[in-house]
Amino acid sequence: MSRWHRTHEQLSQAALELFAEQGYTTTGTAEIAQRAGVSEMTLFRHFPTKEALLLTDPFDPVMAEAVRARPDQELPMQALTAGIREAWHTIDADTVRSLRERIRIIAATPALRGAIERNSETTVGALAGALQDRGVDRPQAHVAAAAVIAGLSTALQTWATTEDADLQQTLASALAVLAGE
Amino acid sequence: MSRWHRTHEQLSQAALELFAEQGYTTTGTAEIAQRAGVSEMTLFRHFPTKEALLLTDPFDPVMAEAVRARPDQELPMQALTAGIREAWHTIDADTVRSLRERIRIIAATPALRGAIERNSETTVGALAGALQDRGVDRPQAHVAAAAVIAGLSTALQTWATTEDADLQQTLASALAVLAGE
DNA sequence: ACCAGAAAAGTTAGTAACTAACATAAAGCT
DNA sequence: AGCTTTATGTTAGTTACTAACTTTTCTGGT
């Protein structure tokens, strides 16, 4: 593990702890940097904004690949929902727990409303690219990708903020609606 | 026209002018307030954030009403896309021009990526409400509404940034994809 | 017309996220 | 070991946004 990677994780972890302890808005970036044993400037070299400390999702490539692999005759929304359904079966329990915790913090913070959507540009781009590889034209590919990601984010939010909610079941229900069922 | 309404418009107009002249990020809130002949504090009493000066969209109620009026047997995504298609035929040319100008400024400003989505919470809520009135359960209604609004926003962005693009045609194409066609 | 009460705007002073420019230390390579 | 690159520190600023309080402007009833 390189040095950069180590401080990156230390910052991310320090931020999560502090956000959980005392809330997002009341926690300052200087405070986070201090707990991570690093200067404030360094924090902003690792994360472009304070928000980014919460929004690191590593699922983009997996989803895009799954969409690319769908049968040719499927329409955009079908290919996306089916691909995403497959991809989300592969993530492990630890990632799920961490994800849930982060979404909860986001949901509990008014200033972060829309933070997920704001941050999903790269994911949308990846999915749109996968659709274009299947012959969908650029504008339509972006429309479909943006729509599905927005729907997915919404579903994840209700999952994270509902007690005893089953992730797979929530996802299945959301993807079904998006597919037009 | 009340006093409050007058300064509200003056601020909005001053902001649009300055953003168009010299860009969004380089224009300060104090500068906007000055051109509107008002103090900076007053600006923030009228608009909660600098972003809000750009994002005043008055279409929410029309769309929700149109969705409510759709035939009962339609599935969520169908009802939404069909309702929105109808609603957007009713807006006048002036509104379209102003909308296009604002979206262009947003698209030209990296710091505003995702600003539309961030601001669409009320619209999503209204559409989700309309769906729930049709018997769709809450989580699914929100998923569908968020998805369609995200797709719509994406379509509007490509429309605003493409020369000689026809609004109705762009919308029709986007809504068709969302409906699963 | 006048005057109380409320609504809108001003003033001042501050907080906190982010940036620029330059200096320093630690890693990796030969 | 030395040289280059990469990661971090330091300092000093800019700018969106807030809090607390005061002053002005509008409004309605007598």
C-alpha cells in the first residue's frame, strides 16, 4: 500500500467517524485533517470537496461491464436494469455495510440532498458508454443512463433509511419499475 | 407588483446578465446585489444560494396534474412519460428561450454540474405524489419519478447545448427511451 | 391623515470551504 | 549515495453564506 493510498484511507475513515459522532455540517475539514494526522491542504489534495469524503463508490466499472454483456436485442432500459441487477449480486457484505452507513449520513444531512446525483456523473458516463457500444446513439444513451442511476440512488436511499430492509429485494423492485413493469 | 416581488426579479435579472457577461464563478454575490441596487444580505434573503438564482423552474404543478389525469391501467413509467409529453406542449416561447439561456450557463460552468438534479427535489416529490394517487406505492413512485426527471434534465441539457435542436423532437426521443421503447 | 405593527432591507462581524504560490520532506530509481 | 518525482506543509488569501441586531418602508384601521 503506497503512502498516498494510506493517507487517503486515513482521511476517509477519520471523516466517517467524525460525521457519525457529531454530524456532517458541524464537522470542519480542519478537524478531519487533524484526526487523520495531516494538514488541511492535504485533505483537499485527496478529495476535491468535503462531500467527496462520503461519496466514493467503486461500482462503476462492474455495472458498465455487465451492461455491455447483455444480449443485443434488448432495449436501453432493459439492458441497463438487467445488467445492474446482475452486477449488484457480486458485491460483498462489508461494502454493503459501509455503503449503508454513508447513505444514512447523507440522508440525515439536509445540506447533502442531491449529493449522490451530483456525484454520479462518472457512473452515468460509464453506463452511457456501454449503451453506445451496443449501438444506442449518444443523447438517448445518456438519458437512459441518467434515469436509471437516479432511480437506483433513490432506491438505495429508502433502503438505507428503512429498518430491516433487504437490499436485493429493494433493488429488484426498483429495477422492475424502471424496466417498465 | 409587491416590493418583494420587484427586488426578487431585479436580483434574478442582474444575476442572469452578469453570468452571461462574465461567467458564473467570476461573478460574486456582492456584485449581483450591487447591480440590483440592494445589499448582499438581501440577496440571500431572496435566494438561499447563489445557484438558486439560475434555477427557478415553474413547471412542476403542470406536469404532476397531467400525470394524474392519465388512464388508470398505465404503468408508472408510461404514465410519467405520457403526462410529461402532454405538459410540455403547453409552455410558451418566451419561457423556452429563458430556459435555454439558463441551461447554457449551467452547462458552461463546471461548478454547476448536477445543479439541476440537485434542485429537482420538489419536482420529483410532486410527480411521485401524482403516482401515489394512482395507487403506486411510495418507494416505487419515487424511483420512477426521480428516474424520469433525471432523464428529462439530461435531454434538456443536450437540447440547450446543441445548435438548431428542436425541443419537441428532443423531448419525444428522450421520453420514448424512458418508456422502454 | 396618522400611527401602530409588520414586513423588508441594511449593517456589521464572523465562519468555513476552498485556492494559489511556494517551501520542504519522503520515496523510488539508477 | 545522489537525483527526480511525488506527497505534504505553510501561509495567506478569496468567497459563499450566517447570526444578531437595527433601521427603513409598507400597510391597515381609526
